[in-house]
Amino acid sequence: MPIPFSKKSRRNVVRQESDNGAAAKRSTRVRLRPRPDWHKRNFLTSVLIPSLFIKRSGDRAQPQFPKIRAGEICITWIGHASFLIQTHEVNILIDPNWAKWLKVIKRLKQPGFEIHHLPSIDFVLVTHAHFDHLDRRTLRHVAADQPIVVPIGVGNLVHDLGFHIVHELDYWQTVQLGPLKISLTPCHHWGARFLADLHRAFGGFVVAVDGRTIFHCGDSAYFPGFKEIGDRYKIDIALLPIGAYEPPTRRKFSS
């Protein structure tokens, strides 16, 4: 069902109809409550400024992608939440990010390989709008008139980058793209790109292909929803990225 955007340029954003209980979802947004001593640590002087003088680490090598046969899957971890999934038919890229800077935050760990070493990409998935997961410059480089799948409210960030169609999913919704069945799952996180855009959804993805099921949890903290995801899907491979940072205020998570 196309979203009735007023801008003609957004006509390629498609939102799935709610037919499987997605509208009744319970909020899994993380609320961040600073510890009482949060003020004793200054993010600017303790983290941001020192990072400017730290040399980026990590060696990058030209990847040697294997020849994939029917029934086989190759998964390459690129860095943080970025993964390349390859089958004998298609290449899927999840949360690609080759940015050296996230606005004013310096990236301290190099991606595993250069972006120009990527094979041709058939489908792109983005779990949420945070800058370390959705980098518009990277997506513009990757875009080649293929589909991209994002949570609800994120489509307007990627609709103009060169993708053929943008599929927006709500929790538990599924879209069939060629040999893939892609479903959005809940996660314990949040999705705002700026302070005022709390409407943006966030999640993880379950990708079913060639009789295998791959789960990418997004940027989720642990939460009871993992059990429901495991009950709904027979997961063969779980990709569980971790944040490559130390929370500057040592925040405590509350549900």
C-alpha cells in the first residue's frame, strides 16, 4: 500500500499493510536513565576530544569471497552491525557503513574492507536510523536501483538515494523479495536520528532464504522479546552486533 506522501519524489516508499497483529505491539524503546554520578564524567573532555588524537586501528584487506553453491550461505562481518550475506543467487547488505565520521564522532575502527571491494548488491536492509547504522553517503554509493527494507518512519531518509523501491515494515511484518522472505522483529533500543524524530521505528531482521533462517538483532540490548522471536522463527544463524563504545554516562537501562 503506497504511503500518500505529498512529495512526488517519495512515491517509491511502500508500507506493508498491518495484517498480522503488528499494530498491537508493545513498546520496546529503551529509556536511558543516567546514574547519579553522571556529571562527574565530561563527554567532551573524556571522550570526544581525546578521540581526535587517536589513530584509526584495524587492517583492511581485499576480501576473497568464495564461490557459493546452492544451499550454501556466506556471511562476512564488515564491522559493528554491518554484514554481507551471500547465497548462490543474491547478495544482501545489512546496515552498511563506511563513514569515517558520524557527524562530530570519529570512527576509531576501520571497516574490514574497502567499499569498492563489495560484490554487486541485490538487497539492502537497514535496522534503524542511528548514524552508525544508516549512513546516507554509504547507501548512495551502494544504491543501484535495487530494493531497500527499513522500519516504519525511516523511508524518507533513504527514498532519494537511488533505490528502486523502499519497503517500510512494522514488527512481525514480512516482505517477499525474490528468493528472500524478510521480516522485521522487535528489539530493545530506540530509533531517533535527532531529538525530535521519535516517530522512527527500529528493529532487527529475520531473513529466510534457501531453507535457512538468519537473524540480525539490530542494536538490541537483551530483552524478553528474544524468546518470542525464537518461538516464531527457527533461527539457524544469529548475528548479534555489540556497540563499539562505552556509554559516556554509564547509563542504566530501564524497561
